Amino acid sequence: MTVRTTASRATFSAPATPATAPKAKANAVAPRVAAASTALTAPPAGLGKGDSGAKVKQLQQGLVKLGYLTQAQMNTGTGSFGPATEAAVKKFQGDHKVPTTGYYGEQTAAALKKALAKPTTTPPPTQPGKFTKPAVISAPSPNCDSRNGADIDTIVLHHTGTNNGAGDMAWMRNPDSKVSANYMLDRDGKIYQLVGDSKRAWHAGKSELHGVPTDVNARSIGIEIVNDGSGKTAFTDAQYKALTQLVGYLKQEYKVPANNILGHKDVAVPKGRKDDPAANFDWARLRKGIGG
Ligand SMILES: [Zn+2]
């Protein structure tokens, strides 16, 4: 059995700004961009308008990281302290209770050093339409067949019935079990893809959608969440985070209506046959995370 990692982790990288970007207005308010958390330190104090060189560049990089200067503004000069840098320094000074002289002196250097030492928070990718497929580990199951032309318009959430992801996965990959899911979400938040999205996984059994009998497996993506379903075992934080990414992505990719994101409980026939994902599953948290 070979388990290999596929797909790269979702990233939200800002597009590279060409060095030929038009010169920005000196008094433009720099947007607070989320910058990469590379180690940046404040240069020594003693820089002002007209200065240039590596120390000015270092100062500008710090200001870019903190959102006081844009990458484009920095790229217009090769480390020269011009009006844009002066304006950024003033704005930084204002925000950090330092006299707004525009001169990078001792007080400003100390404040910059402190600001750069703070970890920057990157906003979570929770806006609808902004999801990228999360990293998945390929673990193919033979328990699938053709969707027979059906489009995906539903997502069904399950609990595996145990808290043992390895055992659950082995069972779903065993041809004798005749069960599977497109994805399995382990306790640690790792996502395993057992059946490709284009294939019909065997997870829902006899089912209906909003009261209408239909082949739910043919039109849905099934996600098995490793949880015993007792209603007493908490779904982990890592599971909610991974599930938000995965369901957010699938909803966006297949244009799944919000009311077609359901639990096995909601589709299983006869009513009461299933209680997945579980009584203690936080639907509100998931719905909020995926934007509805
Ligand atoms: Zn189920």
C-alpha cells in the first residue's frame, strides 16, 4: 500500500509587481498588505530624505512588511529615501506615538524594531470564492464506479463510527467492505482522497435529497470524518479547519448550493437510519467558515 502526497498546500500569494510600476503618489495611503513572514529587522537609526543605500532599502522592506509602503513604491527606487518613504515613515510614526518628523531616528528605529518582531497575522481564507483545493494524501479505494453522467451538486458529511483513522481507511480501501468516500478526514486534520471527484463513491446507501428519492452517491461528494459519532467525542479543531477548506473548495468548484451541503442523517432512507455527522457537530462553525 503506497500512500503518497499530492497537490500542494493552498497559498494566497500576491502577484509580483513589475519594477516598471507607475510611480505612486507620495501621500497615497499604503494598503495593509499581509506580507510573508520572512525575518526582517529594523536598520540602525539615522536615515532621512535624500539618503540612499542598503539601509534605506532595509527600512523600506520593513515598512512594506508592515503595510506602510507598497512593493511598487519600493521598487521605484533603488533604496533611496524619497517622498513616498518619508510619508510612510510619518504614517508609521503617527501610529506608534512617535513625533511625525519623517526622519528615521532613534525613537522610530526602536518602534520599528518592536513592530517587526511581532508576528503578522494572515487573514484566514474564509471568503466565499477564495478557496483553493487543500493538500490531500492519495489513498485510492477500489470501491467506486461511474457517476453515469450525473453532475456533482451535493456534499454529504459522515462520521466513520470509530476514532481510529487508520482502521477506517483500511476498511474503506478493502474491496470486501463495498464502502468508501471521496475523502476521509482524520483526527489530525489530514485529508485522504480515496475516490477521485469524478467517480461515484459508495457512502450514502439508500437515500433521498430534500424528500425526493435519488442516487445521492452519483451526484455527491462524500466526506467521512473520523469520529465515533457518539455525540460525545469532539470533532477536532484541525478537522474543522481542514473541513472548511475542503468543503469551501468543493462548494465553489462544483457550485453546490448551500442547502445541498448535508449530513448523511439528512439524506438516509428510511428517516432515522443514520445520524451522521453527529449530534455535537458544529454546523454553524462550518457554514460560517465557508461563507454560507
Ligand atoms: Zn454515513
